[in-house]
Amino acid sequence: MILYYVVLAFGVLLLLYTAVQFSGTKKKIVAKEYTTTFWSNLYHKTKDKVLLWKYYFVNGKPQNLIRNSVITLLIYMVVYFVNAQFIRFNSTIISVIYFLLFFVFVWKWGRRRNRKEFDSSFPEVIQVLNSATTAGAGLLQAIERCGQDVRGPFGEEFKYIYKRLAIGEDVDTVMADSYTRWPYREFYFFITILKINLEKGGQMKEIIKRLGRVIADGQKMEQKKKAMTSEARMSAMIVGVFPLFFFFFMKFQMPDNFNYIITDPKGRLVLYYVLGSESLGMGIIWWLMKKAT
């Protein structure tokens, strides 16, 4: 029965993905002006988050969608089988927890991977762009050069930007679409400079140099912050893993206590208390670490 709901959910997600792709294609053809209201802002922010999650899930390559979806379902089946054979927890709750953790994991892991890619490739983009403009190339040709010389997903992004600008798409639409995939402050300043120069012209070389210096100083400061908080972050991760290991330890070393927690209604209260307190504690630690960094 649970597999039926999984297949149904997969079909709904596929339908939503198709609708989003169709809407994006329409926006590329005809750029529209939207009134700024609370609900329209909420809709566009949610839509941007969904598109960004999908971008993380496929790692910027739409051809990976089917492969990654199949892998996700296979992992779910393994978890479902292990639960049915060993843990015997409620299958519906296990399914809900699995997919919640799956969405959170893809978001966190994809954002970290994207940020790492951006930090490593963005200085190279500035260097290539500065060299191209110094040599007398136009801005559009400099963007094409970035797509050719920079490797990885960020280089592919500049290839995509160049192709869309070359066929005459609206500059604001192209840059806003790119910003949804790379939502970083440095990139926002960068595309703002590109938009102004593409529309009105200006002295590109000096502005790019200053932006490069500011970004380099910011990266050094971020590295210092991470180094200062690395010990505390590692301690928080170790503390958070302890209950999970103890849970599996109970399954094999104290089966009576484990069955009491899983099957007995009063034991379930203990389990829910542990899960709730653990989640609350880790949430507070994560919030404090985020404010510190």
C-alpha cells in the first residue's frame, strides 16, 4: 500500500516539474512585469526555492533527473525493508521521516556543494573577464570566454548566459534566472555590474578589479570564522550522533527495552520525548553556530 503512495507522490512531483519547466519557457519568450504584493512575493520566493532544490538534486544537469530519482526510490525501498525486518516501526512515519530528511539533505548538501563551487570558480571568472575586457573584447564576448575557460557547473552557467543573451533574450530575465541558481551576494553585485554595462556601457575594468579585491577579503574573513568555530561545530556533530548510535545499540544489546520503546504506548512517549528534545537541542546549536559564522 505504501508503495502506491510513493508512486503517486512521484507522479505528482513529475507533473509539478513539467509545469514549472513550461512556465519558465513562457517567461523566456515573453518577459512580464509583476505587481509587488505579499502573495506574489511569497509565490515567487517559493518557486525560486523549488527551482533551486531541483537544481541541487540534478547537480545542474537535467539529464540526471531520472537517474537520481531511481536511486532515491531504491534507497527508500532498502530503508523500508530494513525497517520491516528489524526495527518494525510504523511504516507511514518512517516514510514521512525519510522523505523529509531526503529533501533537507538534498538542500543542505547541494547548497554546500554549490557554495564551494562558487568560491573556487568565481575568482577565476573575474580574472578571465578582466583579461578579456583589457584585451579589448566586448562584454558579450568576455562572457563567452568565461564559459569556455572556466570548468565545472559555474562555467556551464556562463555558457548558458551567453547563449540566451546571444539570441536576444531580456537581460533582466537572464540574470534573474541565473541568480536563482547562484543566490550569493557577490554574484548579485556581479550580475548588477553586467546588466548596467550591457544596457548602458561604462568602465568595466576598474569596477571588476575592485569587486575582486572585496570578494578576496571576504573569503579570507570567512575562512578565519570557520577556523575559529571548527572545534565547536565538530563537538556538536559528535553529540548529535550519540543518540542514534545508542538507539541501534539497544536493538541488539537490550532488545526488551528496545521493543518497549517501539511497541508500547508509554514507551513511545519516551521515544517522542527523546526525538523532540534532541531536535530542539540540535536546532538551538545550529542557530547559535549560524549566528557566530
